[in-house]
Amino acid sequence: MPFGAELQNDGRVRFRLWAPAAQRVDLCLVDRTAGETVLPMAAEDGGWFTLLTDRATNGSRYRYRVDNDLHVPDPAARFQPEDVHGPSQVIDPGSWHWNDADWRGRPWEEAVIYELHVGAFSAEGNFAAVKKRLDYLVELGVTAIELMPVADFPGSRNWGYDGVLPFAPDSSYGIPDALKDLVQSAHQKGIMVFLDVVYNHFGPDGNYLHAYAPEFFTERHHTPWGAALNFDGKDSETVRQFFIHNALYWLEEYHLDGLRLDAVHAIVDESSPDILEELAEAVQQGPGRDRYVHLVLENDHNAAHYLNRSESGSSRQYVAQWNDDMHHAMHILLTAERGGYYADYADRPVWYLGRCLTEGFGYQGEPSPYRDDAVRGEPSRTLPLTAFVSFLQNHDQVGNRAFGERISSLIDADALRAMVAVMLLAPSPPLLFMGEEFAAEQPFLFFCDFNDDLAVAVTEGRRREFARFEQFADPKVRETIPDPNAQDTFERSKLDWNDVRASLHNDWLAFYRRLLALRHNRIMPLLSGMQGNTAAFVQLGEASLRVQWHLGSGSVLILLANLGEAPVQYTEAALTTTGDTLFTFPASLPDELAANRLPAWSVGWFLQGESA
């Protein structure tokens, strides 16, 4: 890695910092007993400062002094034991002895993803506590856990999207070896581990790059966080390499199986190849040559070209994208909420659901009223449906609500069961949000740990966001929105695993386990080789539809669903369903189907063909 502190074979440590705006940089070795040792670094071409020394070793704490004044942590630090403003620590990656040499990952078609926040997943809130629940996740039917960002953030609690030191796992979760232990233990149980990474901005507290490397940013482009990261201007090559090496670092040094790139629509890059393309190529030519490595996007632009497949069907760059369109259509059908971005789907949500189930994106180049009629998306029908991750809940869709309510607390249980059955058995890989599977009662609130004026600004800004909603028009009502900086806001967001023992929650858990077992045993083996342009849907009523997929094996998967309160009577002979019945809900559905009826909130899954 060209950045940061690297332990050499001869025991010395090489320190390297890109500081093009600095005249002088010193390395300060920090020892609580001996005090601080200052060593000058050599200036090199291109704004680099380097030092190779035997005065440091594995575990040494250090920081840089810029122009005899400003002390800063290493932006590529592997660990920050004293948070973002403290000294960095030299870490020897070779000190952890891996025993997962036989692990090659899992094909993407086998993905059942479980998104979790390390701090809120358990009372302990660390990597070791996640490891304790791996057997539970295996029994649930999960094949991949996706960690919300763990890169070092200010304070003791944060969603992770305010990280400022992207190479350092946050010390509140444990030392780097604890994360490696979690990954290795997951592999031993057949579980992939993905990490959410943020390459569109740095957080507002603890980022010192503006002081000595302002070339990291550009005023040519702007994002919701201010000046954009400089991916296409003067000196952008070093910035690009910083993030490309970060991706390779997580995949190689931590043996991770994939990355989810957060909100890439907020990355502005007018060069060719752009940073997303260059990063994907580096991963494909690096760790992706020897094992399965999966790159997933969050991209409001619905840019289907990043998801293109090769002639063999493998992903050329990114294997999948989170499909917000499908979530929004399902959410409207369940809750009838139509504010904000839901307005784009409100006039015909079941049509959008059908389009997402059969073509991927709901918006494929049409104008978006919510975005002032800006054209959104690219055609996606030719892509396999495995290129779209579906979900009913995730950290955004729960946590960005004012009170962090989970959908199980908002709607009738039968309606939710019907929609869960649609999502978990459709060809697209499903994502669950921690606790969803047992209808956790705890909210997932927006939380952080800022200080002073920044804390006040974040709290006021959070409440101001909801002022445009009618129910929060009264300032007194907005004051009831939980304070993101309060410790209690974080504590309330932690899962209570004792709830699983209660019959209501255990029934939900059994329901999810049953559906995921069906997915594993009957559907997952048929997904390999599935092509695009092989699915279609027919709308049967205002909230009902029939969907048909041709799977990779030549089998045909059929869904009949009524996702509304009114029963549906149909007479079309072409809708007669034959083949193996995989799943029906409610229990009376087979009798209803015999009479060409779909009762309220009903779902039937059927499989036809030689593999049925």
C-alpha cells in the first residue's frame, strides 16, 4: 500500500504521507513513558513525504506534524486507538494467522444478505458479539452479513457514514484482529462478509486533509456535503488511488467477500474510465482473480451499465445494486404512505412492483416528478434479476424515519407476511435488516456522538428535515424527534435478543426460516445462468398480479399475489397454474385458487418444469 505505515521485512517501518500543501512534515512517535520523538521526513516529488526508520515497530503510536504546527493522524492509519484526533497505531497485517485458505467465497446467486450495525446489533456492540450470533444467522438462512461502515468515526457511536479515516476499523468495535476473527469465523460457517464503504465524502469532524492536501477536494463539483472529492481534476490520480487501495485493503487484508459502495450518485467524475470503473477493474484483476468478490452499488441514478454481464454471465464490474424502486413500491402497498420519494410510485405501485420483479429498475429513463421531472435511470430489462438487491427494510428506510419505526410496527401482520413471501422467494437476492426476521420492537434511530456547535447543528438539522411534513409542521412536535447525539437514542436502537423467546417474535422467526429454507432448497439451485428478458407480469387488479420467470435450468417460477384489502376474482384461462406448489399464504389459498379467487393479502408460489 503506497499510503500510511508499512512494516518492512527487516523490521523497520516505512511512513508515507501525501501532503502537497505542506513545506515540512515530521513523524512524531508517541510513547506515554518516553514522551514524543520527532523525526523529520524526506520530501519527494509529487507532494510526498517519506521516512524509513527502526525507531518504530508493530504497535507504535504515531502522528504527523505539518509545518512545525498542526498534529494530524495518518489518513491511511490501520488503527486509531484514541479516536479520530488521537495518534495512529502501526499494525502488522502478518501478525494475524489466517486459516481460511480453502475459502473461495460463494456465487452471487446464493446471496441472502443480513445488514447489521455492529454497535446496535448487541448489548456489547462489538465485533466479538457479532461472532457469537453466526450460528443463529446460519440457522436463519443467511449466507452473507453486510456490516454498516466501520471506518473510524468521531465519538463512540455513529451510523458509520461520518467516517474520516477509511482504513481504520473504529476502536469502539474492537481491534483489527477482532474484525479478522469475525470474518474468519464467518467463513468457517459458510457465511460471506461484506462491508459498506463511503467514497463520496469525509465526515465533518476529524478530517484534516483540507489543511495539508486540499487537492483531495474540488470546487468544480459539489455534493450535499460541500466540495466534492477530486476524482477528475488536477492531482486526482493520487485521490483515486487512495480509494482504490482502500477497496483492495479491505478485500485483501481482511479477506472480505465484497463491498457495498454507498451513494455513488454523489460521486462526480467526468473522466473515462471513471473512478467506479477503475476501482472495479482493480478488484477484478486483484483479489477477484482467485475467488468470488462481489461489488454492490447504491446508486439513485439507476445506471444499469455498471451492472453489465459478460458473455459467460459473470459481472463485468458490479454484481448488483440496491433496488430502492422495489422497496418504495412495496412500502406504498403496505402503508399507503405517499409523501416524498414515494410520490413517484403512488399512482400505480403494483405496476412498479411488477416491473421491478421482472425488469429490475422501476425507473429506466422516465422523468421523475420527485426530482423535478429529471430523467432517471437506464434500461435494465436485459440484465439478470440477480443484479438487483431487494429489501423491505434497511438502515435508511428504517432509520431515516423521524422515530425509526420498523415496518412491523406500522402495518397488519398478514399484510407484512404476504409481502415478505414475495420478496424472499423472488429471484433477486434479498436483504434483511437486523432484527427484521423476528419483528424486533426496538426502533433504529439516527444516532451520532458529536460535540459542541456541531452537535447542536446536527440535532437542529435533523429536526428541520421533517418540517416539510404536515405532521411535523408544529415546532413543538419536531422537538419530540429523538436527539441524535443523546446516548439514549443509541441505546434504544440496540436489539434486545431476549425478545426472540416471546411467542410472537418466535413465530416471525419461524416464518422467515421457512421461506429462506425454500429459497435455498428449491429456488437458489435454479438461478445460475438466469438471463435477462426472461420474465413477465400481468396485473390482475388494482393490487394483484401474476409474475412468471424462466430460470436458468429451464424451469418456470410463477407468483400469484394479491397485495391489497379487496379480494380478486379472475376468469382468464391462461392464468391457470400448474406444477409444484412451493408456498401459499394464507392456508385457505388453494381452495380460493380453485374458485379463481385471490383473497386479500394472499401469495402463491409455483414451480413448473423438469426441476419441479
